Amino acid sequence: ICRFVEIISDSSSPPVVLFLDDLQWADPASLAVITRLLLAPSSPRFLFVGSCRDDEMSENHPVWNMKETVEQTGVNTRIFELSSIDNNTVNSMISDLLCLFPRRTRRLADIIHLKTRGNPLFLSRLLVSLGENGLLRFSLSRRRWSWDEAKIRSLRTPDDVGKFLARSIENLSPVISDALCTLACFGGSIHLSVIEVLERDVGLRLTNSLESAATDGFLEKVDLGYRFSHDRVQEAAYNMLNSQDRAKRHLKYGLALCMRATLDDNNGMIFTAVGQVNRTGPEIIYSAEEKSLISASNFRAGRKAMGLSDFGSALKFFERGIDFLHNDHWDDDYEFSLEIFDCAAKCAYAIGDHEKLKLLSNQILVSARSFEGKLNVLCYTINLLCDASLLDKAIEKCTWLLSMLGVEFSWASSRDTTLILVEKMRSILSGHSNEFLLQYIKMKDHSKIIAMKVLSRLNITLVLSRPDFSPVATLQMVELSLTHGMSPMSAIGFVYLGSMLASLGHMREGSRFVKLALNIVQLFGSKELAGEVMAISTQTAAYVEPMQSAIEFHMVGHKSSQEVGDIRSASLNFLLYCGGLFWSGAHLNRVKVRYEEACRFMEQHNMLSMMQTEGRWKINKLINGYESGIDIPVVTSKHCVDDKNLYARKYFHFQNMYVTFIYRDFGKMKSAAEKFIESKFEGWTILVAPGAQAFIFGLVSFWIFRQTHDMQWLAQGTASKDLIQKWEETSEWNFFHKRNLLEAEEHFCRNNYDKARLCYNVAISASKEHKFIHDEALACELAGHFSFEMGDMSAALEYFTRSNESYYEWGAIAKATAVFNHAVFTFQNVNAQP
């Protein structure tokens, strides 16, 4: 929906307007879509208008929270309070309706306004009622409408429109009134197929009565059924039923629909069916068969909702299905009990409801008859430990599970030993084409299939906390695939193998296995693994393909992960996409909005631990200024030092180093660079961030060398340049300008000024050509500092001017201003010297 509106907004000349009524009843999913639409880049061409009854909404209603959220990101909002219709407007309406001059209808209008308080629905229904009761009639003799003013004034009408409508419904014939009450049990509308079931299986006679109610204006006939003319009419009809009558009707209608949906295998009716029975409770049902039918129907609705990626609704269906299970269900219906609890646990994890997940998991761990039956919730437990940054406990749980499966994990590997094992695996795989591996035997040993799943969880945990051992898990997954056959989890092993080989410099070979992993996902139809595979494969692709286009596949991975409830991979893809946007030079306002969307997504799904590596902090500094307050939560230095997540720790120090470098704060930058080196995170997985880290760290190292003349910093900068140059072999688009800028800084350090000047200009030109506006701005700035040091004030001024313009174009307003102020201050001081 969001993408559709974005496309229409971009292609349509006038702005797109969306109007939604009755927002007081909006569910969280609908409000999330509205929020996304308002925060989309095309939002200036999109107008949302919503109406609600604020007297039915608390101060903490989700609509007000949504309004506050979009306002914080700069979206303009306005509230219009719609009051009741005043006297003059009521008179104009009645004058037009009766084709009489306003002076003739004034006194009637005053009476009507007094009785209805200007409520439009109340007013229209009262006029209809006056006509039906002969108090407002057309006079043939006078050839105009006439009325009995005294009788209308003395007419007793309820103060509330709902009561008035209820009285109007009571005045209908009993069969019509009862039909409206039946329809009200289904909400605002009813489908013809439901009416057919109620008439055929329950014995109701509805069609003629609903036709009459439509004629009287209580209903509207639509193509495939009927709907109430106003929600207050539905409320009035439903409120005519007492609580016991409601429960009996919901149960009777729901059981009939559940049975019909089961007999006809009708998925379209299942939501309507369980929507009825779930408004009752198991305490009023004594038949075991009926309870089983309701439980099975809820399970079916839950699976259907999971297929629609609505895990919140699915969890509610599964929970209601569990409520209707009888006491001995684990003994009498074990397979179904395990399946419904397992599905409920998956949905609880998908929506971030960890408390419900723990309760459901405990039930399974106590009642499951086999280790295999417990496996899924054990994997969810590992995920929870990771989400809580309890990485050591997650690793301990994984290795215990592997030992239970007869698979031992080796902790004795050194880096040199691992490199030997990697070379051995490369040698084995060099004799097998991707086509051969895709046609390889399939894994049949169930314990090995389970072990592959556990190894995949162990691998991602090791990547974050003990990266030296992550290749062991990767190689073990590939070895199991070659020994026992391919399984869906083989895709995880090969995608990490490809990423690992790419990080070791074997980029083309790494790309081969990344593509193999994607093909394995397609071969097995492994939708549940697609998101994780796409997260790693897209990062590898960014070292081969233009970064601006490669990173877009992260949003495909994000969507794929969401669809199957893999919230960890969905969050990972979203974060990697945001980071990729930043380093590809996307406009900072766009990056900021995306980061905020990602953080809201993780907050909603209780994935707070993953937010410690988010980059909103540096964007805030670039837009608002180096001294600006941190108005968003970011991980603190102390938390990074204490945390077991080594990747988060190193990335935090890198962010500090980047911001202090950009704002030329040498002392703090040098301190951050030293901590960056001390963090000692040497990953085996190639990501976009290491490419950016190598580039910025190289520039930082060269600057520190020029200030300190410490040769180790020159060596660090040269090593970074060599690494960038190696990546340039497979992606000139992404790395050519970076390598030239590093070479320019190196030549500057080595006093090769002519070569430095040439490399600066090449870097600036290539950055512009390859659409890296942020790198163009940085290259111009560094060239300005170089020219100033060389005494070429004219060139320095030109470079600083171009840098200022490029930073503005990128959206780094505060940084652009800082460059301008620095240039003005510097040249004023130069001119002031004698």
C-alpha cells in the first residue's frame, strides 16, 4: 500500500488525498501503515485526512500517539474540531428539503435543532420519523409541505441518537428488528454467503427482512451483501440484545459458520466464523466436539493470518484455540496441541511479546514428548538471549543442543588453523560447480537437519561476540551439507562461506557461493530463510555492484523476513539498509526518516538490543551541529565497553571517530581512533561498514601522522589504502574515488605534492560521477586543507566553496555551515597578517 501511494504521488500532478473515517476504532496495523505513508519521502505530495470521535478516545489513544510521532519528524498536522450543525444551517437544510422559503421553516428548524442538538444523523432520522408518523406531510390542497408544530414540539424524543435509533428499530416489525439484531452481531456489514449459511444451516429468514430494512433506510444494499447506513444504527441494534442473548447468538452463528467453512474448505469464511465464536468463552460450551471444532477453526484462522503476515491477529487466534482445548489435550491430541502451541510461540516472538513467548515455551518444554518437539522453542530461547545481549548464554545453549544431537563444536581453532581449513574447503568445492551442488543429494538424517538449524543460530551469535570462531560454524554447516546432503539450512552455510571468502579477498569466489545460497533458497522454497540470506548476500554484493542499487535488496529481505515472522532478520536488513543509504550518499533527511522507521520497527517488536548500532547520532550531528544535544537514545561508551557484542563496541568507537574527524576535532578523534584499534574485532563476514571503516580510518591515520609524525599511523593509513585498492578490483564504482583520496592523503604525508594534487582532483571528479555526494564533499574539503597548507589560497577557497555546496546538497546543513565558517575565519586571519 505504501509503495503504491508513493508511486501515485510521484506520477500524479495533483497531490494524493486519503480520507479515513472512524479512526477511534483503527487497529495498530492500520495506524502503522498511515504512519509509514506520512513519513515516506513522497509525503509532501500526500495529504491524509482522518476523522474520529474524540469523546470516545482517551488521552493515550494510539491515534494521538501516531500524531505525536509524525510531528516529531517534522510532518505538519492540524486538528479541526467539527461541532454540531447550528440553527441557521438546520434551517437552510430543511428549507432546501421542503422547497420552502427559510422564513417559513424557521420555527420548525428551531424545534428540530432543539431536539437533535444539531447532530446530522439524529436530524435526518427524526425527519424520516416525522414523515412516517404523519407529523410532516405534503398538503395537496396547499401544494406544499405542512406540519403540526405543536405536536412536534410535544413529541418525546431521547436525548441520545443511539436511544432514538433503538426506539426506531423497536417500532419496526419483530422479524425486521430481529434481522437487524442478527446483522449487528457481524459488525457493520454482512456478506451474502454468510446470509446463505444462516438461512440454510441455522434456519433464519433474513433476506426479505433485510430488504425491508434497506427500504426504510437502516441498511444499504451493496453488491455482495448489506451494510448499516451508519455505525450508530449498528450500535443501536446490537445494544438491544442483552449479554446472554448476544453470547448465544454469537455461538450459534459461529458454530454453523465453522462447520460450513470446514465442510466446504472455505478459507474466506473462517475469519467471520471464529470472529463469532471467539466472542463467547469455553465456559458456556459443554460439547467436546464443539470445543474441538472451535479450536481447530481458530488454528486454521491463525495459519491463514500468518500467511498474510498478520502475526498479532494470528497469535490471538491461536490463544483462543488453546482456550477451547480440553484439560487432557496433551494426552488425547498431542500432535495438534504441539502444533498450535508452536505456532503461537512463533507469533509471540514475531511481535516481540516475550512474556507470552516464555509462557508458551514452558508449556512445550514440559509437555513435548521428544527433543525434536522442543527444538523450535529452544531456538526462540537462543534468539531471546541474543536479543538481550546475553551472547555467552546463547552460545552455551547452542553448544549444549549440538552435543545432544551428537555434533561437537571445536573451540581449539586458531586463526591460522581456520585459514588452513578454509583453504581445504576451497579446494574441495573447486571441483564442484554450482549446478552440481544444486543437484546434490538431499539431507535425510533429521538430527543433522536440526544440527544445521542450531549451527546457523550459533554462527550469527559468534559473528557478534566471538568472531574468530564463526568460520568454524560456517565450515561445519558446509561440511555437513557435503557429507549428508543439501537442506534448506545449507543456504545459511554457503552465504556465510561466500561472505567469509570475500572478506579474505576472494571476492569473485565469494560471490559464487552467495549466489549458490540464493539458489538453494529458491530450490527448497525456503521463505523462512530468505531474509537472513539476503541480508548477508546483499552486503557482499555491495563490494561488486554499485552500492546505491545493491542495498535496495535489503528492503526485499526486510519484507521477506516480516512475511514469515523472522523479526531478527527483518531488523537486520532494515539496519543494514539504513547504513548502506548513509554510505552511498543518499540525502540525509531520507536516511534519517529510514533510521527512525527502523528504530520504531524494532521498538514495536522488542528488538531493542539491535538498536545499539544504529547511526542516527551521527546524522543528528551532521544536520544540527557538532555541539548539538543528543536528543535520541544511543548506546553509551560504558555500555559498549561492558557489552559482549564486540561488533557494537567497535562500531560505536568508529562513529565517534567519524564525527570527530568530520568536525576536525583532532584530540577527540585521535582518542577515538586508538579505542577503535583496541576494540580488536576482526570479523570473517564482509559488511558495508568495514569498507567505510577502512576508508575513514585511513584518512584519520594520515592526518594523525601529519600531526605527530608517528610512523605507525602512516603504516595504518597505507594498509587501509591497500585494502580499498583490493576491493577496487571488483568494484571500481564504489572504491576508485576512495582509493584516490587515500592516495592523495598519503602523497601529502610523503611530501609528493604534485601527485597529491592530481589524486585529489581525480577523487573529486570520480565521487561526483559515481553519485557519492558525501565523499565528493569530503574530498573537496581535504583538498582545501591541502591547498591552504601549500599556500594556494585561491584553490583552497574554490575547494572549500565546492565542499560547502556538496555538504548542503547531501543535507549536512551544520557541516556545510562549519566548512563555510572555517573558510571565512581562516582567510580573514590570513588577510589580517602583515
